[in-house]
Amino acid sequence: MALTKAKVSFIEGVDGSALTGAMPAVNGSALTGIVGMTKTTSDPVINTNPSTGLGTCWINKTSGEMFICTDATANENVWTNVGAGTGDVEPYSFGGTISGYASGGYPNGYPSSNVIEKYSYTSNANATDVGDLAVGVDFIAGQSSSTHGYVTGGYTGSGSPRNEIQKFSFSVDGNASDVADLTVARYTPVGQHSGTHGYSTGGTSNVIDKFPFASDTNATDVGDCFTQKQYASGQSSETHGFVSGGSPGPSNSIEKFSFSVDGNATDLSDLTVARSELTGTSSVTHGYAAGGNGSSNVIDRFPFASNTNATDVGDLTQGREYPAGSSSTTHGYSAGGKPTVNIIDKFTFASTANATDVGDLTVGRWVTAGQQV
């Protein structure tokens, strides 16, 4: 039987059950609508820029995990893990989108507070009491993973500095537990965090301590502050931790240390006003230092991309010392402070502007730690 070639224009569909024999070679360059797939021994990273864009499949042959590119923004890609359903690869974000927290502190009289309070980032409202610390402490540092809040170091009024690393859940309101220890018991440290580790820095020691979020493990000493500072503020970029202000002095210095390579901090730039007893918040691109001794109301901002001095970008609603800072993706928050107040102030990262009073803590207090989710 003679074969008849069908013109492409006549073919609308082919029933696979009617096909027999070998298919002819197909020129792959003529195929359309096929999304790429990569098989390799590693996971993708945020700057894995797939040429086939959204929907690109990436398979880790070693772990068996499979990722789909769900946001193809150059160098800020999001790879969703469709194998395990967790462990997505996405750009780092310091800020939270749900809630800020204020933990522990000094309520104008001992014993130190053990209260963990939570306030909303999606609406302006008062805080609620959602749990207790395992140990009531003040003069503490706060850190945040994607799932838990941490309180490190501190003081109880008994004359002894503390070495506890306390941890509480963001997903379920409840009490904190003592899960590990710092290398050095101290008070007045400041907190920073990367995507994988928390840092407790300075205070009555110059040590930079680092502890993992993936396990409840004691901290390790990974470096020293450029100068031993108390009553400073802490900020975090994607790659570095910062310590700004503090005493002795008071100081105007902004110190910086790496998250990727353990080592000492370096002094790189200055705040607009030398001061201690202030608090820190962070956007993706800038660090902020608010309040401070002498009841300062100054909100300073400095860039992460360059070692440049800070600029004064606004004022708190009330000048005060020792407020607790937390960061959403769009705003900085300063809660409580001395004189003993319960104010929750909020200021925008998008422009230079004064803060507004958006709510109250349940208990006015100061030297409190801030966290966010």
C-alpha cells in the first residue's frame, strides 16, 4: 500500500492508540509550550535565573526534592518545594507580615516581667498577652526565625547576668522554654538574625554569640565587637549584623559583622546623634535606630549597601529610652520605653516621616526584647 503524507494543516489531533511503528525524528527546536527541567545534585538558589522562566522544574537528584519556579524575578527568584512542601528557596526578608512581639522587660519594679505580648501588623490595635517567658528577664536581646521568637541573656534584678536562650512559638500562642545557653552570661546584649541563625552581641561582654535555629543548641563564640558596648541597638541585613550606638560614651558608631564568615565586627559609620539606650529595626535595604538616652525621639536611618553615615528621617511620638523594636516588611515599630510607657509607635520604611501611635502594650515597661513574624 502506498503511503500518503498528510499536510500539517489537515492535522487537528492524533489518537495515540492508532499510531503504530516507529515515529520519525522530531526537531526539538520546533516544539513549543514545553517548560524546562533541570536535574542536578543541588537545590536552586534565588539567583538561579531559569531561561524558561515561570514553571521551570528543578530536581535535586541527591535529596529527591523537586522545586518549581513560582516567581521569576532576576536574582530574586522563588522556588517552591513541591516535593516536601517545605523548604522553599526565596529571597531573605528580615521583616514580618503578621505580628510584632514585646517580651520580658522592666515594669518599673522587680521582679522582671515574664510577659510575651503580640500586636498586629495588619491593623492598628492594642497588644495582647499570649504567654510567659520561662525566666522573667530585662536588659535582653530578641531574635526571630521564621517560626519562633527568641530571648537571650538578660538580668533578673538578683545581681546575676543570665545565659539562657529562651524560645517561643509564633504559630501557637504559649509560654517560652529554656532551650540552650549563651557562651557568656550577660545583660544588655543586642540581637540580630540571619535566615538560619540568631546572634546575641555585646552587652557586658564584647562576644558575638551565634546559635542555630534548626536545633536547640548552645551558642558558639564567633567573634568580638569592635568595642564593648552596652545599651546599643541591633539591626540585620541579608548578609550582615549591625550594632549601633551604645555606651560607654554615649557612642555614635555603627559596627558591622558578617553572617557568612565568622569574625570580628568593624566600625564603619556613624549615627547622627551619639546615644545609648536606643532600639533597632530593619528594612530590606536600611537599618534604623530610634530613641535613646536623654529621652531622644530621633529615628536614624543608614544604608546596608554602603558604609555611609546615618541620616535623621523622623521622630517618635514621644522621646524615650529602652523601647523594644520590631520590623514588618513595610514599617518599623517601637514599643514601650522609659519613662515607663505602653505606647506602640509605627513609622514607614517607604519615606521619611514621623512615627504614629497605633496601639498600647498591656503593661508599660522598658528594656524589653522585640520579635516579628
